[in-house]
Amino acid sequence: MTGPGRIADNVLQAACVVGPAVKDWQKLDFPNLKGRSLLDGKELANGPGSAVMGSALISLAWLANTLNQHGRMLKAGDHVLAGSVHPPAFLPGTGVARTEFEGLGGTDITIK
């Protein structure tokens, strides 16, 4: 399966945690943003924004164009998960899971 196919197929995706809106996101250098996933403060995986089809904005444009080819479109307020900056990081157990991105912040969720 191709990278775009993975995005469209929601591979390994069951749920997500959405943080607050980011002001001035247009000023961010998406390909060079570093992201990482942690469990109880221990890093499980990390990667650059460029791992997402070169940039999350490229991924978003691909999705918008592909939807348009099928007579659909993104709407204001839609949430889009552009892809992953690292391979899947399976949680080894319970604890506080955190995903964070430089310049954007992070979100936490308690796994019981």
C-alpha cells in the first residue's frame, strides 16, 4: 500500500486526541517539525515532518484533490490526520501517552 493509501485507509487508527487550535500555523516549517511519542516520559518513537509525504501540507493537498476527484470536499472545521512522522509505536502497557510536535505542543491521554 502506498503512503497516500495508508492515509486514506486509516491504517492502525482507532481514535485521536485533538488539542487546541494553533495560531500562526502558516509560519511553521512543516517538513522540519520534529514529532515524538512517549509513554510515561520515555520516548517510544520520533521523526521529522518530512516523513508525511514530504510535508503535512502536501498530504492535505493530496487529500483535498483526491476527494474532489470523487465529488467530495473538505469543509471548514473538518479535522484531518495528515499522516505519521514515525512508524507505529505500539504501547507496551498502561500509563500516560503523549504525542508532541516542536512549535505545536502536545497532547496527553491516560491509558488504563
